Amino acid sequence: MGLFWILVLWLLVLGVLSNGLSANGSSRPKVVNVGAIFTLDSTIGRVAKIAIEEAVKDVNSNSSVLKGTKLNVDIRNSNCSGFLGLVEALRYMETDVVAVIGPQSSVVAHTILHVANELKTPFVSFAATDPTLSSLQFPYFIRTTQSDLHQMTAVSEIIDHYGDALAAKRCRVSYKAGIPPGDVSRSDIMDILVKVALMESRVIVLHAYPAVGFTVFSVAHYLGMMDDGYVWIATDWLSSALDSASPFRSDTLTDTMQGVLVLRQHTPDSDRKRAFSDRWNNLTRGSLGLSTYALYAYDTVWLLAHAIDSFINQGGVISFSNDSRLHSVQGSNLNLDAMVIFDGGPLLLNNILQSDFVGLTGPVKFSPDRSLVFPAYEIINIIGTGLHRVGYWSNYSGLSIVAPERLYSRPANRSSTNQQLNSVVWPGESVRTPRGWVFPNNGKLLRIGVPRRVGYREFVSQVPGTNTSKGFCIDVFMAAVNLLPYAVPYQFIPYGNGRENPNYNELVRLITTGFFDGVVGDIAIVTNRTRIVDFTQPYAASGLVVVAPFRKLNTGAWAFLRPFSRQMWGVTAAFFVFIGIVVWTLEHRTNDEFRGPPKQQLITILWFSLSTLFFAHRETTVSTLGRLVLIIWLFVVLIINSSYTASLTSILTVQQLYSPIKGIETLKDGNDPIGYQIGSFAEHYLSEGIGIPKSRLKALGSPEEYATALQLGPKKGGVAAVVDERPYIELFLASQCKFRIIGQEFTKSGWGFAFPRDSPLAIDLSTAILTLSENGDLQRIHDKWLTTSACSSDNTELESDRLHLKSFWGLYLLCGIACFVALIIYFLQIVHRFRQTAPDAYVSERTGGSRSKRLQTLLSLIDEKEDQSRGERKRRKLEKSLTENGREVDLERAAKRKHFQVSSEDSFSMRS
């Protein structure tokens, strides 16, 4: 019975499997149609046609792909026309085409991809590199080659690596020379290149169709634009054209483009790639080279084959339906109702994006933004008749001399030291890296604006009777220009009426109008100016400061009290008393020196604590706790003494200056007038930056006006302070010793030379200014114009270190008062004792003494030596009492012994 059921189950399984296999096999179509649109007679089209046809053969002969389904590719020619491309795309929509390979041109793609969106048919392009073909706008567009976005990044990093004028930090296209589409004559290209030659930049990036590009190089060679000093970088159009050309034609083409750098899309080396290259040579017999676009076209066919195979395996059905929106245009001769929507378009699109295999171009896999992973380019240098690779660029590791696929397993390292390329032979057979920018030699003199100053003419001034200028700023500019490796013809144009300093904001603005080609002078680099012009590296440090009158702070007779505040004095005095009490408490029971009558012990407490200030205490401590407290207290006293001494020394020897103004905040909170220099940006900063009313601001034009306004003060029509840039103020204070800079700089800026936006001259002059700073010339120019006699001298400094009686008479007064009071008390004590002896003197006088006797008595009291103090007398009296008591005890003991002896003798005599 069990065997019967096993047999039945086996038959059921066979039936299900056979039904499934037959059903799956019946659902697979015999033919899948794919379209292809590109320009057949173009450089890319010629190699793409062969590559696609070979890929179709390989797919159909491979049983692991499509599994019995034949792939058919219908190739049509767009002739590089957007209109024809659109027509051909619409014709595909009338058939059962599931996908289209192409278009080749990005221009054509922008036209026909709207059809792909509407009819849900994936368009897979191996040559449309325009990065603006976004998946957001064209969701059914898939690019199977690298985007030009990566190519332009590679170009910018190459330029940055060689330090040219278009370095990445300031990367910009200074001039775009558009070449009209269609047939362009040689004369038209010559007109364009002449304009380019008049530009300052010598870095030229050429992105064109091959036919036009070769003509550009030919004309450039004729005009001398392929000589030393130029940098030519061609995008991958050139490498594709040279790779696909025959060897003989390739050698001929490179004659006019020696030293050019070329980008080529990088495809890793592999056995499959080498085998296909050999196969290609056999097919073309050397008449057509193998370019990377042929490899991408080959892999695109395989990409669609894998995606269609997955589509069928997932149960996808190749079916089409009419677009209901086209019913409204029935009756038209355009036959639009024949166009159909591919129902499986979304599923096929998803399978394409999920593809992951290794083709001739390397890994074929898409990132989340629908770009191929691992974008990379080879950097080629055209030398002689060959193409020499100088390195690679990849989005992962940047520039390197190692193939990118060898770096993907390592951590990304894009540091500047890791960016390397091999040596390059530049146009003109030069191995020295070109600067990338030159000053155009067109005979035009640069109009350099120079402010016509009234005050502080040491910085910049006009030579009377001429248009020549002189000063610190002018000498710095001329020295920097002399360091440039090219000549800069210029002329100085004075700006201003000569009666007051000009407005510097207006002077800088005239650069934007073209009236000036640059401005040289004491021009502060501030935000509102950097928005409209470019500045060089600062050649002088600057920043707004406050200058105001000051007075010397008199130390006075009570300066010795200033090291400590009132709180410090109070706490210190309290601690002296407190420590005395603590030590007395700890020593009272065990130390005789801390015992005695209350009055005496109070004096002991005060004397002991105060004497520790000078480490002159004579009372010894015997308890452990007392000694511990005293050790800590003596350390505290040591620190207090040292700090007091240091602070008092500083107060008495360092010159103390005082001003009621403490800085910009004091001026902001007050109501007094504030001075500023005419034409300076200080006015704008004070009014707009920190909100000081313009009614409080007073314009001053010269150092003399500064001094006068500051001396008068705000109450007499002057100003409380002047706000100006530090270089002016330092020059002002060199001769005006009554004023000082108050507080810190509250802005940070510098002086630079101004030029139009993105002017390479600003960059080159910045380098020259740094050179002047490093070799010491900038300091020598500064010393030539701005070094003057300073107010302070050795005598002044010596005077500030010398001590005078006025700083100490308070101490002498205190000491004198203490001495006087002590003498008064002493003489009062003498008088009191004299009065005690007065009755005896009076008796003596009555018995015949004289007044001289009283005087002698007074003098004898003064001169008398007091043998013992009251305490000493008490101690002696106690000792005397104890001695007398001891004697009485001894006498008593002696009497008892005598009495005992007498008693013994009597007893002996009686026994006798």
C-alpha cells in the first residue's frame, strides 16, 4: 500500500514540473526587438555599429543569456539631427521595440527623451555625456558611459595640480568661445581664436566635435597658440577620434597638437578586453581603431540582454497598449494612434538599473543616482606621433600614476601629497609647467587709480606738477610689479580734488565701471568692497582703533594701600586676629608664654599674630596643633608679602596712564563727538556697523586736525576720541605724545591693491607681495617712509622707574605719628612718676633745695634704669615668697632634728 502512494506522489510531481517547464517555455518570446539610434558616419557611430553587431552575435550564441530568445537590434541613422532622431524614435514606437540604444548625441537626447517618458520605453545611451540629462527629468533614460560632470572635475583637478590660473580655489571659465553648429569655415574659427589670444588666460579647454576640433588645432598652430606658455586640454572627443582613426591618419593628425593633454575614459585591462581588441583588428583589418565608445556600445547590448532575461524570468510579458490620450487626435495624417506604450517598461527599467556584471569596460553597475560606478579617466600627453599616458583620474582617489582599480581596495586618500602625475611635455616642447596666464601685449596702458590724499601723505601723494605718485603704497606696488615675469604697462591716474581725502568706496567702485583697471593706495580690504572687486594679498596690517587723550595717574602718598583692595585689607586684618586667637587657644594650657593676666594675654595675642607678618614672633609653640596652624599661616603670610611687594613695585615703577574712555564700547554708550578721517570706511562702520548716530561723527582731514580736536575735547567743540585705522594712528602718535591708543583693535583687515573681479593680475601681485615680505624688502620700504622719532626715550623710561618722595610721604607720616604718640605716652608716664616723687622733692625744697633739684630729679627719672618690669617684679616676688617659705620649712626641719637629738641625749643619760 505504501509503495502505491509513493508511486502516485512521484507521478504528480513529474506532472507539475512538466507543466511548469512547458508553461515557462511557452511564455518566452522567440524574438525581442531593440532599437538603436546614432549617427552612422560619425567617429563614434562607425565603431559603435560594429561593436553592437558583434555584441548581438555573442548574445545570440550564448545559451546562458535569453535562453532560446533571439535578440534583434534595429539600427537607424539620426544623422546628428534632433528632428530626424525624433522621427526615428516615433517610428520605433509603432513597433514592438522594448528598449532603444541611444541616442548618441546629447542634443538629440534632449529632443527625443520626452517620447521615452510618455511611452515608457527605456533609452540606454553609451555616448550622451551631457550631465543635464537628469533622471528626474527623463526617468527612462539610462547612461552607460561616464558623465561629463566627472570629466570636468578631472580637468579642474589637473589644472589645480599644476597650479595654473584656474586652480580649483578660483576655478572659473574666463571666456566661452562658442562655435556655431553645422559647417564652420576656417576663417570663422580664426576670428574666435584671435579673441581668445587677446585674453589673459593661456589655459584652453577644447570640447568640440572631432571635425571642428581638428580645425581649431590647425588654426591655433597657424596663429602660434601652440607655442610655449599655452596649455591645451582636450576632452575625450580627441582620444576617441585618435583611437578610432587608422594609424597613418592618427600620426598625421597629431602634427598640429604637440603637448596637448587629452582625457580618455578608463577601462581596466583584462583578458576579455585584449581578446576583443584582437578580434576587432581582424574585423577592421586596421582601417578602424578600437575606442572606448565601442567598448561601451558592446557592453550596452549585453546590459539589455541581461535585463531582458531577468524581465522574462520574473514573469514579465512583452505587450503593448494604445495611449488613450492620442484618441483625441484621430483623423490626423500623422498616424499617431499607431504608437503604443510598452506595458513592461517600468519592470524592464528596474532590471536595467539592478544590473551587476563585468563587461569589457569593467564593472557594469549603477549607483543610486543612476551613474556608472567607479568613474575614471586616463590622462594622455600627445608627444611626437604617440599618445603617452601620464596618469589617471578617478572619482575615488583623484590623480594618481597607479591604475584606479588597484586603489579601490585601499582607503581613499585625496591629500595633495598623494596626487601625482608623470612629467608632461607642454606645447612648445617645454618641460616647465606654464603659468597659465600672461599679461596681454596689446599696447594698452592700465589705468591705475591713485587717491590724491591731503593728510598722511607718507602713504600716498601726488608729485606736484605731475601725474606721478609717491609714498609707501606706491613703492610697494612698483616693487611687486618688478617681480612679475612679464611687463605690465600702466599709468597712475590721480583721483580726488586735492582739498580733502577722496571717498575710497567710490574710488573702488570705478573699477567696476571700467574707468580704472585697478586702484593702488591705502585701500582697506572690507566686506562691501570685496563684493565688487578682487584684492591682492594684504601688504600692511590694519584695523580700527580708538585714540584719546590720557593723563599720568599720580601714585600719591597712599599708594602703598593700592596693592590690596578694601576687602583684601579687611580679610587680612581679621585673619591676623583670628590666627592669634587660635594659636593662643591651642597653646594656653601647655605654654607659659601664653598664660597670665587677661590684659597681658590680649597683648600677647595681638603681638604674636602681627609679628608673624615679619616673621619676628618670639613666642614659641609647643603643641602639635599649634605648630601645624602656624606653619600653614606662615606660608600664607609669605605669599601675601610677596604679592604685596610685587604689586607695590609695579605701581611705583611702571608708568600709570588713565583715560575715562576704555574702548569702543565706552564711545558707543556715551554721547560725546567722535572723530574719523575723511574718506575712510570708519564712518560707515561706526554708523552702520555699531549704530552710532551720524550726528556724533565729526570728519577730520589731517593729523593736525586730529591733535586740535582731541586737545579741545568734547566740551570745547572738539572730540572725545578719534577712530581710525592703525597705520594712520601709529604715524600720528609718533609725533603726538599726549594721546594713546585705548583698548584693542575692534576690526581686523589689511591694505591691498584692488583689481576687477577674477583678474589674474591680483593673484600674481599677491605672490609678489609675499616674496617682498619674505626677502625683507617690504620692511625696508616701510622703514623708508614710516619710521619717525617716537615719543618715548631712554630718559623717559628711566624717569618712570625712578622713585620720588611724593610716593612715600604717607608712610613717613604714619611712622612719624606713631613715634610722636609713643613719646607722648612715655613722657606722660614719666610725669606721672615724677608727681609721685613730688612730695619728697617739695620737702627737700622747703629744707633749702632749689628748682634745679626738681629738674635733676626729673632727669634722673628719665635716665633711671628700670631693673624689672611689672611682670618681672611679680615673678621675683613670687620667687622670693617661695624662697622664704622654703627657708621656714628648712628651719622647722632643723628644729625638729635638734629637738630629736636633745631628747635622745636625755634618754641616754637617764639610762646611764
